[in-house]
Amino acid sequence: MLPETLPGLNLAQALERQDGDVAFVKSLLLVFASKHGEVDREIRQALSCGDREQAIRCVHTMKSVSSYIGATQLQTLATKLESVLKEEDEVQLKPLLADFSTEVGQVMASIDKLELEPA
């Protein structure tokens, strides 16, 4: 069973994308958290090492996978962040990365709550 709402997640959209399979959506969310829980740190580390291409790959992956779990705001921010990184727009990078990080945290916190709920 999934809760009706979780901050940062459009569960209705996720269920629609996965033909209403609640168990599959829940497993997608848990896999997402385990595989992408450190994405913020990974992006910042890549940027601090001067590896903009690695940062772009991380953001691109988040853009793709966030759509499958209904993390629509995260997907929007990842799309914007990917553009800013490709354009090397340093003025917009810092505030956008902060917004992205906040949203990643919100999505991960919601998934953590989901893990604590009884099946």
C-alpha cells in the first residue's frame, strides 16, 4: 500500500506510468533511494574536481529516473540544471544546485517514510 501523498512525489503519476502496480512503484522508489541517495554529493564532487561531464551525466540520469517515480519537481530542476551545466552558466549554477539539493533531500525523506510504513 502506498500513502495518498508524499512530499516531492506524484504517486498517482508514478502508478499511472507503471499500470497501477503498487508493489512495483514501491520497489522503484526504494531502488531509486538506494542508487541515487548520494547524487547531490556526487554532482558537487564532480564539479569540485573539474569534471563537468560527470556532473552532467549524474544530472541527466536524475532527470530520466525521477520521471518514473513521479518526482516531477526534481525532474524539472534536473532538466534546468543540466542546461545550466552544459551552457557553463556559473551565475545560475549555485542557486539552482541548491534548489536541486533541497528537492533531492525532500524526495529521499519521503521515500524514507515509505520504508518505515508497514506493508
